[in-house]
Amino acid sequence: MNGWEDGASPASTMDLLTPHLADITPEGLSLTGDVTADELDLAETDTRLDGPVAVGLDLTKVERTVCVTGVIEGTAVRQCVRCLKEFSEPLAFSLRVVFEPEPKAVPPAAKRGEQRKKAAEPVDVEVEETDDEIYHYQGDQLELAPMLREQIILSAPMHPLCHEDCAGLCAHCGKDLNDGPCQCPAEPTTNPFHVLRSVKTEPK
């Protein structure tokens, strides 16, 4: 990632989130800056951020296809699935995505003609497999905010925990067991062999 030279100003948020294809030179284009949840249209129901996130991206272009790699760093606020308390968690991950031009709409009549042609002349086409996620753009400008928002949402853990040995809440009184045991009586354990033994001893 290229750093900013002394005396140079980093790109504005608008330039960072909406770069022009013409600005991507053969050597590539590096973008660095801070973006907020509002600028990414990121709702708290998706992922709650504690302050802005630092974004560093490298863009390379081959004809009209743009490869975007980079890192996102910040702090996210999660809710523990066991004790339901909120906690701060470092947000740091790398990304690699590809932007391609939005496919042009084909008239219905042309589609039907194309389908008849394909039916008459079947052609084997090799599909190039890639692990890169593909996004689309229109015109000569990229819209990076939706991509960044989606990547931040996808980076969230499925079952966030404030710490691995979180004791959670009591199922009866709701006390946070991380603060100590509650006063609820311990549930008696049922011995399956005892139940089986009682069934066998019942008179027929």
C-alpha cells in the first residue's frame, strides 16, 4: 500500500468511494482514508461501528475489469450471544474483489433469437473459475461504498462472544453468571438407566 507523501493531502471520502477509471494508471491506484458508517450507509442493525474505519485499497485495471485489494481496520460493537452484553472487538480484514461493467440489457426479441441459435448450435464454453467476488459498475466510475458495506457485514462472526469462556445467563432468573452463581436450585439430573430399570421392574 502506498503511503501519502509529505505535504500531500489524502483523497476526500468522495474520491475514495467513487474513483474514476481514468485515474487508474498502468501502475495502479492507491486509495487511503477514513470512512464512517453513515458514508457507507451502514445501519446499526447490520454492524455497529465505534468510530470511522480506516480503508486502504489498491486498484489495478485490465481493460474494463478492475481488481480491488486492500484492508479495512476499525472497531466494531458486538452483542454477546450468551450474556447479551455489548463489547468492542477489533475489526480488521483484507479483501479482494473484482469490478466489471454492468451487463447491457438485451431486448426480449434478441434474447429469443439467441436462445434459438444456441439450441441449434450448442457450443461448449469453458467457465473460468475464480474465488474473487464480482461487483458491477456503470459508466466510468466505481461505487465502492456498497461493496465496503457488504464486506464489513460479511466479516461479522456468526456467534459473537465477549470471551470464549463466557458463562452466559441463568435460564431461570436471568442473572449474568459471569458475575457469580445465582440462587436458583440446581436442576436434578435424570439418570436414563434409572428410568430403564423402573420400567423393567413394573409388573406386567
